[in-house]
Amino acid sequence: MNHDNWFADTAYDSRKKKDLPPPDPAAWKGPKERTLRAHPLPIGVYCGDYRIDLEKKEVEDLKKGIHEYVLNHEYTEMATLANPKMAFGTLQWVAGAFTVFGIAAEVTVHTIRPSNNAYWCVYIPFIIFILSTILKKIVPNKNNYVFNRRTGLVTFPKAKRVIPFAELDGYYFCSQTTVNVNYQLYLGHRCTPFGVTSPNDWHWRSLVHLEWEFLQQYMDTSMPLPDVPELEPYRHLDPTTAAYDKEHNRPPRYWHDMPLEQVEKEQKEGAEVVKSYPWSRLRADHIPKEAMDKLLPGARLFS
């Protein structure tokens, strides 16, 4: 252990050179895996401004002392459809959407009397919605991917494997829907076919960059924890973050004491930072020197 016996020797530190195995495309069997890894993302944190994802509820929960998020100074989790709660939550959302669309269709098309199709368009999706809502509350929360900041390790539950975070590379892939294109983050192990797809999907590719930066900063013990409301109660417990906050005079209750009106302004300012950031200049095979020289340009300094 180091850093006051808090971080393990295996913890991820971007400043330390590591003898990592080179990416091995031969190990990525199948066209699906190759498609997921077609667009690599750069390693490093360059924007570091996560305010675009701010929500008033997060600050409200912080003010009330509610900590229901699986995110702290030790570890965070990423759920996939292998998690029963995630699976039934997805089914709940889909069934709810079909129910709403079914009702709208019946009201629009059959204004005088309901058709026989109402049974399939409304009743069945509504029943599925109710059942999935109930099951979501009672099924276990398991099979999540665990990112441990203290150890620098990522647990793959289904494969029963633990992989160093430093051996994971970030990629983005896109899926076309009838409405638009969605982008998602994929984390692939560089020398095996193991990987994990983030459950978040974004309309902007820049948000995939930002999600990847968030994970890197969270796992990197040479950097403070990302400055988000969910992590504020734990910042003093992380040695690197506590030292950073002391050096930069960050108020310990910065988000807690912020008026809710200001939260909305912060979110809008963060959105502008992300939209205007030159993401296209951050190539996985070539990082501009000016970006390397300005680590965390989006981070706010306190005085």
C-alpha cells in the first residue's frame, strides 16, 4: 500500500510507466468485437469538465444527506443487461413507451370505439410494464462491473476475472435508430476478447469522450476524484483528492451549499465547454502537445 496505506500497489497511476502488452487484434474474435473496437479513444483527461451531466436532484439529495448512488471514493459500478435490475428496468421503459404509443394510436385512429388491436397495443404492454416495475424492485442487484479506485482493478463478474484498469482501452461505436444516431462507450481488454459496453447512450460523440475521461480520472490515483455532487461527501477520504482540495482552496461543501438556481447555470456552462472543446484534435494515436500541457483545463480552481 501507499498514499498513507490507502491505495494498493496495483492502483492505476497515469504518471507511472507500465509494461503493458500491445493491443492484439488477433484476440478479438468475431466481427462484433472488431466493430466495437473500430474507433479508439485517446488516453488521458483533457477537458475534465463534467458539469454538463449536472441535475438538480443530485444537489437536492446532497443537501438532504441522501447517498443512493453506487459511486464513492473506493469504487463505482457499471450495470449491464446481465444485472436483473438493469434488465427489468430496460423492459419497464420499453413496455411503458409501447403503452403510451398504443394509447395515442388508439385515441387518434379510433375516436369512436376501441378496436380489437387495443388488446395488443395497450393492454399487453401495460401488463408487462406493471410486472417489470414490480420485479425491478425485488430482483437482486448483481453482475455489475466494478471499477475499484483503491486497487486499480476492474471486476468482470460473468467471466469471473479481474483485469487491471491500465489494460483497458476506450472505444466508441454508434448505432443507427429510426430517429437518430446514438454513441456508446466500449472498454476492451487489449489482449483478450473481454470488454464491457457502457449502458449510457449519447446523441453527441463528445459525451462518449467525456464519459471515458470521467472513468480515467476516477481510477487515476494521481488525480483528484471528478468534481461531481455524488462524490463530494467522500472527497476528504481520498488522499489525492484531499490534498488537491487543500491546495486549491476548494470549499468542502461547494455543491452542498450551491443554490439550485446556480446548479442550472453551471450545467449550461458545462454544456458550452463540452460543445466547444476541440475533441477532433484528440486522436488516439496523436495527442497535441498543447493538450498535454493543459491537463484538466475545464477544472475549476477555488480561491
